[in-house]
Amino acid sequence: AGKSAEGGKAGATKEGRAAAAANLSSEQRSEIKSTLGKSGGDRVKVDFDINVGVALPTHVHTHVRPLPATIVRLVPAYEGYSYIVLADGRIVIIEPASYEIVTIITV
């Protein structure tokens, strides 16, 4: 039942971007939480495991929003990235080409 194929198709560039994106300071995490947590967007109820490296199912794509410029200035590695806010308040940062989760910020 395990579909956790690690590595394989992921190129070094993609891994580098994901690693840069995931390496956040506590101040950056706090700023992202305060900015996106109260953005007023819809909260998404999901029926799949939320883990780094997991691609979002297509039915969730309509909820994905681009990261605001304030977040990209705070974390330049996130340029062009998107996010969703889950029903439980977690913020999920998404790589836009693959819709893969690169960072999960808990509240």
C-alpha cells in the first residue's frame, strides 16, 4: 500500500528549490502564518495525506492561490509558488509546475 517513491524523477534543481523553500527560520514561518492565515481565502478540507513531496489531486487545484508578493520578498525561493490553507489551519506551500507540496506550516 506504500506509494512513497523517493527521488527517482526529481531533478537536482527541483530538489534544490524545495530544500531552499523548506529551510525557513521561525521568523519567516511566523510571518507566513500571520499573512496567509488571515487572508480570508477558503479553507480546504482534504481527503489525502498531507506530506512534503505529495502532489495535490486535481480536484484541489481550484483552491490553490499564488503566494502574495510580501511572502516572496520574505522567502525569495518561493517566487512563483502557490499555497492553500487547510481546514485545520495548516498552510501548505506548493510548487506550481508539479503541484507538489514543498512546505507545511502548522499553526
